[in-house]
Amino acid sequence: CLQLAPFGFSPFGATLDELMERQHETYPDLMMPYILVVLCNGIVDSGGGERKGSFGELPKLLPRQICSVHLFLLRSKVKGESKLVNELRAELEGGNYDLTFPNPHVPATLLKMWARELAEPIIPSRYN
């Protein structure tokens, strides 16, 4: 079931198949949802690997092109600024992926929201 943002398709609430199908023309060789790449790069680019605590081990675990989503899903205390998170979510839903994040907590919060709202879980329940 496709989620519709005010301006059309939303990557939040979609299935992975829907995301991959929609991005196929723009990113035919990308083997993961583009929103995942944007948010993971946002964590690294906004200093996620330089901070103590939650993000300290990112440079070893999070190469530029490969994202380990479960790392963020397991961290329950990753929070971003809610007003900014909502504004940036609206940008993503509007198709704007050229975003700058003030700190790694904002894209991490968006990543967790995206993963939680997927129409189908990333890891099927039979593997949990």
C-alpha cells in the first residue's frame, strides 16, 4: 500500500519493492533504496563517526556505499530535533534528497522512522 505524501509518493510507509521500482529510472544500478544511502551518508557527513558514544564505531561499520541498518534500529536513544526532523521528512517526501544535516542524530532519527514505517519489515519475522 503506497503512502502518499502531500506532493505524491512517500518513501515512508512504502515497501522495498516499491522504492526500488520507483528509483529504477534514476538510479538503475543502485541495489538499495536511495533514501537509505542519503540518510546513512548524512550520518557520516554530519560527524557521526567523530562523536563519542552512539556513533563512535561508524567509520568501521558504515562504509560510504553500504549501510548496516540494524545498527541504528538497535539504538533506542537516537533522537533528533523533532521540528527539524519533520521539516526534513517533508523534504524527502517531496522528492528533495539534497539535504544537509546539522548533526548525525537528525538523519539517524529519519532512518529509524523510515525503517519502522516500511510497509514490510526489512528482516522478515521468520528470521527474528
